[in-house]
Amino acid sequence: MAQAKQYVDLPLEEVIGDRFGRYSKYIIQDRALPDVRDGLKPVQRRILYAMHVDKNTHDKNFRKAAKTVGTVIGNYHPHGDTSVYDAMVRLSQSWKMRYELIEMHGNNGSIDGDPAAAMRYTEARLSKITTELMQDIEKETVDFIPNFDDTNMEPIVFPAKLPNLLINGSTGISAGYATNIPPHNLAEVIDAVILKMDKPNASVEDLMTKMKGPDFPTGGIVQGKDGIKQAFKTGKGRVVVRGNAMIEKVKGNREQIVIDEIPFDVNKANLVRKMDELAADRKVEGIAEVRDETDRTGLRIVIDLKKDANSEGVLNYLYKNTDLQVIFHYNMIAIEDKTPKLLPLPNVLDAYIDHQKEVVTRQTTFDLKKAKERAHIVDGLIKAISILDELIQTIRQSKNKADAKANIISTYEFSDAQAEAILALQLYRLTNTDITLLTNEKSELETQIESFEAILASPKLLVNVIKKELRRIKKAYASSRKTTIEKEIEEIKINIEVTVPNERVLVSVTKEGYIKRTSLRSFSASNKEDLLIKSSDHLIRLLEVDTTDHLLLFTNFGKYICVPVHELPDIRWKDMGNHLSNLTTLETNEQIVQCIPVRAFSPDKFLLFFTKQGMVKKSAMSLYQSARYSRSLIALNLRENDEVINVEETDGKKDVFLTTHLGYGLWFNESEISTVGQRAQGVIGIQLKGSDYVVSGYSFDKEINPNLIVVTQRGACKRMNIDAFEKSSRARRGSVMLRELKTKPHRIVGFFMQQKEENILLVTNQEKKIEMNPYALPISDRYSNGSFIIDADLDEEVKDAETEVAYEVPFEKEEN
């Protein structure tokens, strides 16, 4: 006979799907998620029940934890001892549990993340409040099932006379589900349960008059009532949890930040280490020292600040960049009817109330049954004493106990239970006193039976029993709130001075996009001419600024980048700077046209944009503040083939001068340019004809009486006074600045408005550079073509002109 096949041929998808389905069902129902009725996971329930069975309770001596772990593994939970012990330890940790369910002697870990001592060293027992979870469990109040090897029975849930899921919370990750329920205050939760029983249709708003929000064992501050309300309504929501910190003054005109409460589930040692690292790495300025002064009197972290440090700014930085402030995400998932469900607060309370109704019903039914059984026995004993002599005679004539029992039942019509009780009666019970006791007991039993039957017959009385029990528990275990609830989430604003050391530095920016930050020491040790720069490139600005300032870099393509000075690389003066392409992407032929330093993005300051096609635009500088500098942003919208030639910072009250290639100049007041949004195109500044285009645009104060310097392509240069022009209006063609020639007419390739003596560099089409001092030239009128700087007979033209960049200190120096 052929041997039967020992294996089954199945598709891999079917096998994996089936096995993973079983595994998922197990870890969802029997490992990671709590039961909505008693708030416990199976391992927690088994630990507590094993200790209850062994009478390891709060009124007895402590017992070795290892013994309990062994009992749990051997009788109820056949898993690793480490997982069982870890679960047991967590139930005893005051910084994890709002109401500890286990008391432990010995090292049970710490808020710093230190592990507990080995279970052979620690001792444990149930806490007093845990007895309320298992009260009346012997009265058939809950169902029991066989354990893993059918040698014992274990409860599928506890009677849970207190709402443990809400008062201690729960956290766990399952297959496809995760739960995160914070602890709440016992008194508040009980008040909410009672309100829900009195008013079954109570809204979340009604419940929140009783139950304010989370109450963490570590205290702290919870911000965001809307987040709490959302969580209570839907089961999901987010709140901000921050530690409790105070700013205290100390000697020497200094301050210190004292933290006495930290957010729930935050490792204190890691928090202190992170603060220390931020100070050491100079990510935050003003911290002198961070100390952990926690002792047996309570948690205390002290942050000593330097003299005149911005204490509020430092504290805000710590809130934003450490776990001194965290987000807690409500995810109220629990097992209800053997199914994981996302439960809003009313549903959680309803599930608990339904469980209590069932528990009290079963408890009352049990008590009623016992009372009736005892009343029946008492009736038999009273009847037996009334016919005592005949009864004794009958018993004496019987052969043995069984015969006596049969004779009593047949002769006097006692029940089996009554006959058994009579035969077990001790002689001293035959006194008159005992007759009285039996009569009194019968009266009490009748009262109890009547009460139990009334409770079972009336839902209202049943609810009153639950409420009475809850009020008793509230009176016995209530404690004041540890966590403060604040309505709004505070917006954290961090001044840049807190995060950046305030230093004076030199910033250089070139036309081709090379930018760097140089220490004043490096610049002082070098000559200005030592700057490494390409021959085709030239400096646009040379600025002495603070590291806390910003730079606005504008390109000819109408884009800009807002760069914090402290983010620029620190490079020696003699070395070439980093190209702007390291910060953002530049297009082909895109160049820097202007760099404007900014200390504060004030709405009272404006930016004036000048374009090649004669457009001008004015926008508030505050629009250009940006926290993003990884890519360029749009500064203004340009027409096709147009480009930006200059950007000026103004106060809104200056005059404007535009110069064109064909030799026209227009002077008008800035007030004629209306203020528009960031991306707007602007308005016409000067009317252009034919192939004409704008060479330059400037803003200026008339009182300064600036000099106007003109450079033509033929190498001529002239200096004029602003008074040579008449002030006009926007969008006109302007006044002639050159004398028109029939052959080889002069065309403007460079125009400068100078308030002080600055050299000009002429660049020819053969890349020759010629330096000149325009102040050496006489003042000319509008109709002259100036003096030739290069030989006009040479086959060489000027293609561009640059000014010598001066060393600028745009802002007043501040004492550091």
C-alpha cells in the first residue's frame, strides 16, 4: 500500500494570508490593545489576577516579583519572563501610571529611562485601588475561560468598579491599529460617567464640564482645548504638552530657567542631554550651564543663563527644539465586542456603563441566589428547633447519617439542603439565644432578598447602585489635578538673537553670484585688493553687518533670495566666495543686480524696482521676508524680454531718476508710484521709443544734491549737477542728456549718481579696464558729450562701466 502524502500543496499567497490573518487577530485581540471595559491588555490582566489569586494584596506583605512572574507564565501567559516583568514594572511606575496598580519595593526604573532591577531583587503587591478592579470577581460577575493548558480558569475581563481605561490611559501598537489614550483625573472621569448615566444623550461639551482633559502623572501644561474636544468627539485629536518652567532671578543680574515638570513619556536624561548639546554647539545663545538637580523632593532641572541673556527667547527655543514641548496625539482605539474600534468619549463611557450594568446585575443575581439559599436553610433550622425532641428521637433511631437524613426528609418534609444543615447543627446552637439569632437572620435575609429583587426589577435602582459605588471610589481615591489645561496653543516665536551669536562680519557680493562672509579680523589682516575674483566679475556690495541681519539678493530675472547672514559660509578674505548656486538654482545668464542688507523687515520701508523696458515698481519690504532660502522666489513679474537693472531701498519719500541708452533722463517723485503687491508688474516709469532702453535707475534725496556721471560707448565721460534737469512726472520721455551727432552719435552705457568721490572703471569691448576719477572732470551742461577718456580714434568702444565699491556700514553698530 502506497504511503499517504505527508504534505499539502497550497499557494504561497493563501498560506501567508491565512497565517498572517491569524497572527493579526491574535495581537489585536490578545496582546496590544486594551479592553474598553477594564482598560487592560491581556498580560496586565493576567498579572493582576495571578497576584489576586495568590492573595498578594495591599494588606499583605510584599512578595518577590520573580515568584509572581513565574506564576503568570506557568498558569496564564506562556511567554517570555522579560515581557511579563516589564509589563509588571510599568504598572508600578508613578511617572507612567496616573494611579499605580502595583506597589513595588526596590528599583523599578526611573524617569531617566533606567531599567528596573532584576525581578529576583524586587518585591511587589497589588495596590489598594486595584482591589476595586477585581471586587466581586468571585460572584460570577464576569465570564471565565480555560487557560492555555486547560488546568485553570481565567477571567476574560475584570468587573472594574472604576473606569481604568480613561484614568490610566493606554498605548500600544498592533497590526494595522495603534492606540494612544492619555490618563485622566479619576474624580473628573467618575463625574462624567455619572453625568452620562443621568443624561444618556449628553454632548461632548456637557461631558467636558466635568472632564477637562488629560491629567498626566508628570503634570505639565496641556494647550489646545479644541484638540481635546476633537479627540473626545472623534477619538482622534492633538494637543500640545509642555513642561512647567519658571524664570527666576539670581545674583549678579542673572536669570535661570527652572523646570519642575516635564511632558508625559519624555526621558528626562535625554532632555537634559539635548539641552546641554544645544548650548555646547552654540545652537542657542545665552545658556551658561544645564544642571539636573532632581532628588527625592521632586524633579528639578536648572538652566543658568548668561548675563543679559534673553530668557524668554531661550525658553521658547527649548520649547521648539527639545522635548520640553511635545505633541500628544489622541488615538482612542480599544477592543469592544472583540473588535478594535475608534471610540469617541461618549462611546467609551457608554461601553463602561453597559459593563457595569451587566456586572451589577450578575452580582445582584448571585447575592439573591445566595440569600434565598440561606433563607431556606434558616427556615429549616427554625422548624427543626421547634420540633427538636421528635427530631432527636428520629436521629437516634437511625442507623447512620444517610439513614438519618432520609428519615428526616420523609418524616418532617425537610428539603435535602435543610436536612444536611440540621445534621451539621452543633449542640450549642440549640439555646434560646440562637433561636433569636436565627429569627433575626431570617428577617435580614428577607429584607436583602426584597432589595435584590427590587434592583433586578428596576433599571433606575440598578443605576443608583452603580453611582453609589462610583461615589464611594471617588471619595476614597480622588486626587487634585496635576496637569494644567490652557485653552489656546501658544505660538512660539524665536528671536534670531537667541540662536545666533551676534558678531560683526564683512559680506561681499559679486555680480556673477559669488558671496561670502568674512571675519573682520581676516579682512584687517589683508589688503582690500587681495580679494580673489574672476576678471570678468566685479563687486556689487561690501557690507559690514551683524550675523543676525538678512540679505536680499535680487537677480536680473526678477527673482530674489532672502539669506540670513549667519547662514553664509565663513571664508577668508583672500579666498573666493561660494557661488549662489550652492543655495539655489540660477538660470543661464542670470546675475545679481543688487544686494540689500536688512535688519528689520519694516512695513515703513519700500523696495523700488527698475527694469530695462522702463517699468518701475514699489512694494513694502516686509513682503520679502522669507524663512526659505533654499530656492529663489519671485520678486516681480516681468514682461517678455525685460529684466531688472536695479533695486533700491527707500522710505517712500525720495526722488527717482531714470536714464536711457539714447540719452534721455527723467526725474520725478517716488510718490507717483503706487505701492503694489510682491508679484505685481509695476507701472511705466519712462516712455521709450524705438530701440531705446533704460540703462539705470536711482532713488535719491534732493537735499544731497548728487552728481550725475555719464559714460558713453565712445569712451566719453561727463559730470552734471541734478539742477541741470527740471523735475517732471512719471511716464514721460524725459530730458536730453547728450548732444546728438549725425555720425557716430554718443550712446549711454553707464550712468552713476554719486554723493561722494568714487572712482569709475570703464570696461572696453577688448576687456581692457580703465580707471578714472569723475570728480576730476568739470561740471557740464545737458547738451555736451563730455570729455574723452580713451582715444576716440582707436577701434575700441566702452561696453560697460562699474563704480568702485565702497566699504559700507549700513546699520549703526550695537554693543554686543
